[in-house]
Amino acid sequence: MRNIYDLTLKELGEYFVSIGLKPFRAIQVYEWLYRKHVRSFDEMTNIKKELINKLKTDFELKLFEVVDHQKSVDGTEKFLFRLSDGNLIESVLMRHYYGTSICVTSQVGCNMGCAFCASGMKKKLRNLTTGEMVLQLESVYESIKEKISHIVVMGIGEPFDNYDNVINFLKVVNEPHGLEIGARHISISTCGLVPKIYDYAKENLQSNLAISLHAPNQEIRNLIMPVNQAYPLNELVKAIEDYIKMTNRRVTIEYILLDGINDTLKCANELADLLHGLNVYINLIPYNEVKEKPFKRSTKENMRKFYDQLKKRSMNVTLRLEQGHDIDAACGQLRSKHMNK
């Protein structure tokens, strides 16, 4: 049975046409699903009983099972969900002064193998469907009963390795008759799948692009990010430059600071040289340590020096406020803990 959350509004309209009905029915159903967050077709009171029964026959309408739910002192919440096939995925809710954001997982496991990341400890089993990404929002909403205003697709997995489903996900959550989350409040992160960056540029979407860079040179990136073997740093920077030209949009550069690896003043200067002249915003991130990994968080002193050096070089940079450090907030940590039990 198909998950109704898999369908864009256009696809749901096509379904209604296929069974001899007007496509406006799709708008009615979408508003029940995403404006009123109903959990049963029977709650759709302006839809005839015969059609309700047809929807029950053709579609599934069910939230995820919550396996674990952790809450941080800073308001961050981490959810571990069980999918219908028994696999486990994570979502993280973060509260900011500008709203509530959710970090969405795009795959069951990850094949990118970044050396510092908990996600890659469990290899990719499959891609998530569009509906399984949407259900992360709906299942979190059911717990918090708060409007989710921002989305980052940078949980477990590489979003551009599940490209088509992620693009459909963007269309579902951005739909004016649905959740209506503004495209500029949505960010998609990639560790550097260069061909997909060009594909994304051509989508003519207003959602944001974030690049998980984490290194200022080829040597360090080879050490911590295997994707750099397939798409070297110079190719990635060229893709970023071309993306900016094609879309006239700024790109976010994600940079996790690892003690003694990529957090020196030399690295800061190399990063400034690498990105000089590009319309980018550098987001420096304190590392959430993973006990199975040898990497340590950069000291507060070194993080501040790194930040100050980039500011001196006139780079647009922020040092992210630490969130969820007292829970299993790093991507894949909670899932791995449960799988290892």
C-alpha cells in the first residue's frame, strides 16, 4: 500500500483524475494532511464516505513508531524512529530565536564514509522515500505540537545520493496548500557530489545549498572525507562558483572544527584563500564527539582564533551555537547505539 505522504500535490491530483474525480480533491486532502495534521482519513469531514473508503484502500496514513526520544537542556530534541520495514532513522529538532528547525535524514545509513561522522559507521541500506522524509516532520509535530519553520536535510545519509526523492520532498513541504515552509527556510547539504550540484542549480528552486567542506586543502580533505577521491577539492570549488553564477544565490560552507586536524591559523588562511571572492557564508561548527572515533572537539580558544582570523580576512563567518552536546545529537549516534545493543 502506498504512503500518501509520498505524493506531491500534482501527483495526488493525477491520482484523483485517474479514478474519475476532479483534481481539486487533492487540495482538500493536502490541507487535511498538512494544515490540520489529521491521523486518519475518517477525520476528513468534507470528503464523501465512498472516497474515504477508496483512500483507505489505496493509501497508508500512519506515523512512525518512536523508539527513543532525547531532550537536551538547550531545548534540542532527538528522535529515533522505526520505519515500516524495521529500519531505524533519526531526526533532530532545534530551537532558535528565529523559529523551530528540523534536521531530516535522507537515507538508512550512509556510504560517504566521512572519518569523523557516526552516520557512516553503518553503511547505506537504502534510500528513504519522499514520504519517509515528510513523515519525520509529521511525527515530530505530533510530539511537540509546534509549527516547524525551517528544514535542513543533513541528517543521516547524503541527500544528493537520493536526489529524486529529496527534490520531491522539497516540493511537498514547500507546497502552499500544505506545510508551506518557505523555500528559503530549507537547506540541502551535500558532502560534494559535484554532478548533482549542477543538477540542483538547474532545478530553479529557491531552497539553500550547503556544502560540507570541513577542510581547507586537498591533503586534509583526503584524510577525513573519501568523497574527495572522486570529486577533488578544485572540482568542488569550481562547482560552487558555477552554482553561484547560475542561481545568483549564496552558498553555505559547513566546517566542523576538529582538534589538531583542521583548526589551525594556517588552515584558516588556506580556507580564506580557497573561498576568496565567492558569495559564501562559512558556518563553523563545534564537533559533537563520537566515542568510536578518534577525533576531538577543537578547544574554545582555537575555535575563537579560527573565527577571528577569518573575520580579519573579511570572510562572512559565524561560529555556530553549540546544541545537543549533552545528548546523542551527532548524526547517527543514537541509531548506532541502539543497533549495537
